[in-house]
Amino acid sequence: MQTLLAKLNWRILNILAFVSTVCLMLGALFYFQMYLNLPPCNLCVIQRVITMAVGLFFLLLALINPKGIWHRLLAGLGAAVAYAGAGIAIYHVWLQGLPPEKVPECGPNIGYMMDTFGAWEGLMAVFASPGDCAEIHWSFLTLSIPGWVAVWLMAYAIFLTLQVVWPRWPFKAK
């Protein structure tokens, strides 16, 4: 076991994390959107973009393989994005738990809002009117899709935080 751990390093683990984000996005696109015919709501689109951004941080960490402060800085930025995404996913789960009469009114899709109101106002409007985001179309082990996104993004955030706190891989062969 020690020899396997000695061969692991942050670069290999970041490649594996990047591959997992690609698998999540492919699952969202092909399984949920195309096979189950579930179009993503506004908050789902934001969560997908954030997951892809976190994947980009993993890819950069793997390809560039920065050392010292640069590794910590890149991993810290990635962790911040992942924590923000987990927060949005948790907000989405909270919306799904509201009684139907408390759910905000449904609004237009995110593309229309961005074009009409501009980037910032359109993004704020997504959080103000996510009515269709409160519907639960799929669940596994009692967690809905945004619940699983929150789990994955928190795992990514913790993994990136470990790289900030512990930039040198701790398992070295003796």
C-alpha cells in the first residue's frame, strides 16, 4: 500500500479529478438532458458552468504543475469557486424543499435574461425567479440532482483546500 501511495502525487490526482468533472458533465448532458429529456433550469446551468470551471482548475493544476505559492494560489482559487458552487447547489436544494405556495414565480431562461438585462442583472434575476428549479425530477439515495452536485462540489472544494494547506504530497517512499 505504501508503494502505491508513494507513486501518487497532486498532478495525477488532479488529472483524475478533471476526468470526474468531465464524466459529471457528460452524464448531465447525455443522461439527464438527452435520455431523460430533462432540460436544465437556470440554477442547473450555473452549477454546470461552475463544475466546468472547477474542472478547468484541475486541468491547469495537472498540466502546469505549479510549485510553491503558485500551486497554492491556483488551488485556492479553484476551492473558492467550488465552495461558491456548492453554496448555489445547497440553495437549489433549499428551493426544492419549499412548500409549493412559497416557491418564487417562474422566470425566463438564463440566456434571455443575460441578453435582455446584461450579465450582472441577468445573473441576479436567476436567483430572484427560479420557480422551475423547485421541481424534483430525479433522485438517488434521497438526494436530488442539485444535492449530488453539492456533494461533488464540496468534495472538490475540500480536495483543493488540501492542496492549499498541504501542497507537497505527503506520501513519500522511504
